[in-house]
Amino acid sequence: MRIADLRICLVRAKVRHPIVAPFGRVDVRHNLLVLAELEDGTTGIGEVWANFPPSGCPERVEILRRVVRPALVGQELDDPVHLYDRLLAAARPLANQMGAPGPFHQALAGADIALWDALAKARGVPLCDLLRGSRARRPVPVYATNLPADRPEMIDAMAALGHTRFKLKLAPDEALARRSLAEARRIAGDRMLATDASQGYSPERLAPLLPDLLAASLAWLEEPFAVDDLSAYRRWAAHPDRPPLAMGENSYGEDGFARLLDEIGPQVVQPDLTKTAGLSRGRTIVGQVGSPGRSVCLHMYGGPVGLYASAHLAAAVEAVDLVEMDSKANPLFGLLAAPPQVADGALRLSDAPGLGVDLDLDRIRAADVTEN
């Protein structure tokens, strides 16, 4: 099975309500997809992390065009791990010289997912079974993410869709943060509730909210401070009682996660397959970070390809506890013939080959930017 071509497609979809975070605002969702086309006509699809900032997409497109595509076209697809490792080793000096290890990891991750999907389709097996090497579990525990701080009642809306776990944005306004945490816990009852500060606080600003955070009985507090501010996390660790800490979406490769565990030591680790590792290294990282007393919850805030790739890894590897799932109306999910099905807090996977989902390939191919 030889790789005939690697196509790059950038799908854009306007959102009804802007997404606002401490580091930017999004009015249009971008979905950067890679199509791995084999000589027999089989096509695999992968997703490259490209949501913040949308203006960063062209850099990833150029890496795919000029580095990843030439290296993969014409290669035999018998071992995606070997292809990933070889390409990463060749691209690493250039990534360092550009000062852009993140975009390189992301481009390689999307291509890697596409190769795994293509290989699973060519062999006629679900992706999770190929990753595991045997029959894998199918229902995947998920949680509804990005619930707005000013709309905690969305917990009920997500519960109506089958969710049993919820993550609330931690408002940058401290008064709103207090009110929303209390209301969210009231609505959630005894169901899982977490919160994400999106690097928006300092330890000094967050300390007055500690009683409210503890009263909310949070499963975790995610990225409260800038992820590279070790001093901030050390100051926060001085508090004897605090919610479990979650991090990992901004770490890269095995070395990045080793540093994260050594320097900060979060109780919840959140690799993102479209951003930090792909499937080839994602399996290794999950095994590296999973341990008694530490949860592995795959980060995912993009499109349906990334969601289902994450779900298949979670189905294949028991060390993954949860997969993140978008709660807001996401126009990128219009690429699916049918919306994801969640029941009793678990995403359903089919027995179809590869990712097992029916995507609008005509719309995706219409967004081809490979030659542009």
C-alpha cells in the first residue's frame, strides 16, 4: 500500500456566537484536514490543531506542503509509527531553526492520524482495533466542555444530549466566577464538574476564589496560569488544600510530558492528539503519563475528525479515562452525515473501518489548499 498523495484542506465555518478566551477571539472556526490517498483509492483523514489563533493556519499549511507531503508521497504505508518517527527526526532541526516546534508537531500529528485511518480502512477494521491489535471496547467516556460561565444552565441541555460530565469556563470576573461555580454545582448535583481558566489568572488573583473552587467539588482546575510560568504553579502548590490540577494540551512529545510531570506534576494530564502527538506517539504518551492517582483525559477542541480519532485511541487504550467533547454549537460538525451519539456519558463508535464516520468529502475536497 503506497501513499499516492497527501491533500491539505482548510475548512472554514462561521460561528453563531464568538468564542472569547483570554488569549483571543474566534468568529470563524477553522478545520485543517489532511487526506492521505493510497494508490488503491483508499483515503484516510486526519486533523491538524488549528483553532487558536486562526491566523496561524497558513504556517501549518506550508509545513504540510513543503515538508510533510514531499516526505510521505510514494512511501509504503505498512507502519505509521516508523513513518512518523522518521519524519519527526528529519523535521526536528528545521522546527528548531524556525522556532516553531508546535506547528511542526501539529502538522505531523494530522498527517499521522490520516495514515492510521487509511491503514485501518485498507485492512477493513475499526481504527481502535488496529491500534489495540485486537477487539477494542466501543463506548468511550466523554465530558461536555466549554460551558459558558454566564450560562451554567447549559448543563441541563448537555444532559439532555446524554452527557453526565461537564466542564465550565472559569470567568475572568471574580464575582461571576463565584456565582457560576455555585450555580453549576447546584445544577450538576453529584455529577462530575470541572473548570477551565484558560491561563487567565495569577495565583494572587485566584487565591480569593479558592473557597469557591473547593465548595464546587471540582474534578479538576485546568490551566489556571500561563503554562510556562513555573513560579506561578509553585506558588499555587503552597496552598495545602486545592482542586486537582489539569494540564497537558500545550506539551509536545514524550520529552514535553516528562518535563510537565517533573516540574508541575498535574493530577490530570491532557494530551491532544491533533496538537501534541498524533496517534503514533499518542499511545506512548498515554502509557507514559498514566499511573495510579493520575487521570488521562484527552484534550479535544476542534472538529469531528479529531474527536473520533481521540475516541478510537481511548477505546484502544484503557489508560485513557475521558475524552473532551465540544458542548457549544460547532459548525464544523456539519461535516458529519449524522451528529455524534452520546448515551449515559459515552460516545458511540461504529464497527465500520477506520474512524467509522461518514464525512462530507465533497465539501472537504472543495476546501483543498494543497496547490494554492
